[in-house]
Amino acid sequence: MGIEQRKQHRIDVSLEIRITGTDRYGLPIDETVASANISRGGCSVQILQEAEMGAELAVEIHRRTPGRPEAAPFLTQGVVMRVARGEDDTYILGIRFTGPQFPTFSSETTGGEQ
């Protein structure tokens, strides 16, 4: 395994995420999936198409916010930092956000800092 390079701790949570961009063969990606985990600076998702390392993607995260009856979209951009083969011909992507950071409502510090 490589050295951990994440700046924020990821929170294991399943949020609906829409990923759009281009796969490694130049075909369009437009998939709505559930996140495996997320932080202010990135997320991990499992998709059907293989994206290339360094590929730029549009990321739309649907989340519930207090006082709103329906999920509100959060829009950002990201770059693929990791691609791993998943089960059933899927790909697990590690995405670092290059646009706005995702606002989380949980402590993300490591080592007991608040």
C-alpha cells in the first residue's frame, strides 16, 4: 500500500453522487451512484466505466440539509487520484475535489484534535 496522502479524514457515508466526465476510452461518463466515503476534499465511488488517473470529473452530491424537505445538490469538480478494480466489472475511484470543498458536519480531524 502507498503512503496516506489525504489531508482530511473521510467519513463512511452513503450519499447519492452523480459523476460526469469522460472514461479512459473517450466515452462519456454519466452515472449516479452512492458514495463509499467522503470528506471536505474528496470522495470514493464505485462506477461501471473505467476512468483514467488524472481525469477531470464533474461531481454533484445530493445531501439533506436541515429545514429543507428534499435533497440539495452540491456541485464541484474533481480529479481521479486512484483507480482500483471493483467487483462485478466495476471501478473504485478516489476523487480529490479541485472545486469547492464539501461542507461536512462532523469532525474530520485525526489524532483527537477538535
